[in-house]
Amino acid sequence: MRYDAVMMILLVIVAASILASFTDWLFMDALVHRFYASEPGVWRARGGVARIVGSQAIGTVATAALVLLCMWAPGRALGVAVVAWVAGPLPVTLQNLQWMRLHPVVAASHAAGWLVRFLIAGLLAAWLLPH
């Protein structure tokens, strides 16, 4: 693979991760913050910078995986994003909802946040990567 192609792939991953960090904040915190208090035993007492960085690293790895999947299925980036979401974050979130004391609004918002992250990665991959 050529150097410029690798750099474009990395650019898509970094750009999607940066954009998704804002939507993560929106879906994982701002929209549902008031619902977190309904189940205080579920959440750690202190978040801290290390947890935020770790969470963003996990999101970046997932974004990179999705971009690579989009490269294997050129022209189907949005479909890949939805299928990956249905195969991964959606069932995990629904299972967490079944077994943990999560407020349903929190679970729905987290699932939506993952879908938006994957759609951002798929759209950028479709737009910027060669077909």
C-alpha cells in the first residue's frame, strides 16, 4: 500500500475520532446526564481524565476497525456502519440494559452514540478513501 493511501486512512480515522468525540459527549453525557442519578450504584464515583482518555482510545480503535471494514466493502460504507453497529454496540448495550440497572434512556442514548460514531466513520471513509 502506498504511503499517501496509508496517510489518508489515518486521516479518516483521526478525523472521525475527533468528530465522534463531540457526539460521544452529546450522547453519552449531555443528553442523559440527569438520568445517571437514577441508578447511582452503576456508575463509578469519579470519572477522571484517565477514564476519558481510555474511553476515547476504545472509540478510536472501533473507528479504525470500521474504516478498515469500509475499505473491504467499497461503496457500502453506510451499510457496513449499520451492520457493524447491529453486530456490536447495539446487542452489548441491550444486554447491559437487561442485566444492569441502566435507565432505558441512557441505554438508548449510548446505542445511538455508537451508531453516530460508526456513521461518521463510514461517511468519511466513503468520501475520502479511494473506491
